[in-house]
Amino acid sequence: MSLNSKVAIITGSSSGIGAEIAVKLASMGATVVVTGRQSDRIQEVVNKCQTLLSKTADEHRSQVVAYGVSCDLTDDKDVDRLIGSVVDKFHRIDILVNNAGVGSRSQFLSDGNEYFSQYDQLMDMNLRSVQRITRLVIPYLIETRGQIVNISSIRSRLAAPKNFAYSMSKAAIDAFTLALAKQLAPLGVRVNIVSPTTTRTPLWKTVYGTDQLVDSMAATMKYTCPLGRIGEPIDVAEAVAYLVSTNSLTKTLITGQTVPVDGGVLCSGVRHNYSVK
Ligand SMILES: NC(=O)c1ccc[n+]([C@@H]2O[C@H](COP(=O)([O-])OP(=O)(O)OC[C@H]3O[C@@H](n4cnc5c(N)ncnc54)[C@H](OP(=O)(O)O)[C@@H]3O)[C@@H](O)[C@H]2O)c1
């Protein structure tokens, strides 16, 4: 499953699922671009990836396993700078994982204008910024016959009444992926989706200010998730690794598809209705 000589940009890789994807792809030989807004957290993930190199002692491998760049994806100039610095440094891009995303607590029926202000911020991050970075990277992916993986959510299909905007943003990412997969297939670029269920990451604390919710969801999922557990970031990272590794001819025929990492939640029709105190 070697990704030697491939350059992979993983957005939102300073935390949670993205950090695990960066470490996983680095362990497979890729040079990973670790990005987010918080430099200290970016550096932690870069260090983790570099530790892999010292452990594997692969003399054929570039000394740069991970390259950290801080970037606010909602700032167009910052995104231009990110891609510019990656191209200046590595002269190629093979993989783009659009992972960065935010949640929101705002309620559609009860939160008045506050709902629309959070809606605008969420759509800016979860939807507009994904299109912007993708468009910038596509010319390089065409050169390398590369790949895009978009991190969606089961919420795109199992909409959450308590989180309209988030569910809508992920449904739009699904539609974007399908259209893009069709458009880029003749150019040799594959575009797929990984769609996680509830996963134990810092996102929950960021949105709700407490780890209590994710702990209670983990407990509930023993019973409500057919496979009996909450997702972990490594579950999602393994699915991304499966899609981007080209070690079989069959995989190079997969595009416009969704890999749900959901413990069977989507197929079971289980109703998730966690109460947030
Ligand atoms: N956790 C779940 O239950 C779950 C379930 C389904 C899908 N997902 C999806 O999985 C993806 C990753 O989520 P996660 O749970 O790993 O969240 P997380 O731990 O909160 O990480 C989010 C990442 O996005 C980055 N980010 C946020 N806003 C940004 C901005 N404006 N510019 C640049 N980077 C930004 C954060 O970096 P900084 O804070 O450093 O900016 C961080 O690296 C998201 O798309 C999410 O919707 C999560």
C-alpha cells in the first residue's frame, strides 16, 4: 500500500480525524501537508509523522514526511498561500483530503437571526472553502492522475433535526462530489466520499463545550449502533487509506462512491436523537 513519492494535503489535520489521516498516509509513505489554524497543534501532528520516519529508517524516503502550514480555509488569500507554498516546495500534489469542518449548535426554529449568522459561517467553512481549495488543486491532480476524498457525514442522509445547517452542508458535499467525479473521470482524477458516524474527536467539545456529550453518545451507541460502538478517528483514516492506495487495479475504477464508516447505522434506520443539555 505504498504512497511513496505522493504528496497529500489533508485539511483540518491539526486535530481529530484529519490528524489521524495525516499520520496514516505518512505511515504509508506519503509526504503529508498538515494544516489548520492553530500552529502548535499542527506542529504536534508534524512531529508525530516525523517520528514515523525515524522509526522506519527508510533510506529511500524523502526526509520531509510532514510539512505544516497554518491556514484559515475561509480566507481566500490564505488558501492561495497554502497551495502556493506546497507547489513551491514539492512541485506536485497527488491527493487532496477535504476533511476540515465545523459543527454548530444553532436551532432552525428557535434561534432567530443567530441561526443565520451561524449558518453563514458553517456554509463558508464546510462548503464554500471546500470548493475553493478543490478548484485550486485540480490542475495539479490532473498532472498526477490524483485523487480527492471528501469527508462527509452520515448526517447528509440521516438528517439531524437539531442540526439543520450541518446536515445540509454535508448533503451538499455529497452532491458536489458526485458532480465532480463525473467531470474529472475523463481526466483520470477520482473523487470519493468517506462518511463517518459519530466519532470521538475534539469537535464535540468545540461545539458543546464539554466532553460529556460524546461520552454519553459512546455509551448509547453500544445499544443503538448495530456494530455496538462509537467511531474512532483511525476507523475513518483506514477508509481514506483504502481509497487512496492504488495497489489494485479495481481501486483505480472507484469514483463517485461513498464509503460509510457508520457501524451499520444507515442500513439499520436506527433513530439517533441525543439530548443535549
Ligand atoms: N466527529 C464526528 O463525530 C464526525 C462525524 C462525521 C463527520 N465528521 C466530519 O469529520 C471532519 C473532521 O472532524 P473532526 O471531528 O475531526 O473535528 P475536529 O477535531 O474539530 O477538527 C476539525 C479540524 O478542522 C480545522 N478547521 C476548522 N475550521 C477551520 C478553518 N476555518 N480553517 C482551517 N482549518 C479549520 C481545525 O483546525 P484548527 O482548529 O486548528 O483551525 C481542525 O484541524 C469534519 O468535516 C466533520 O464534519 C465528524
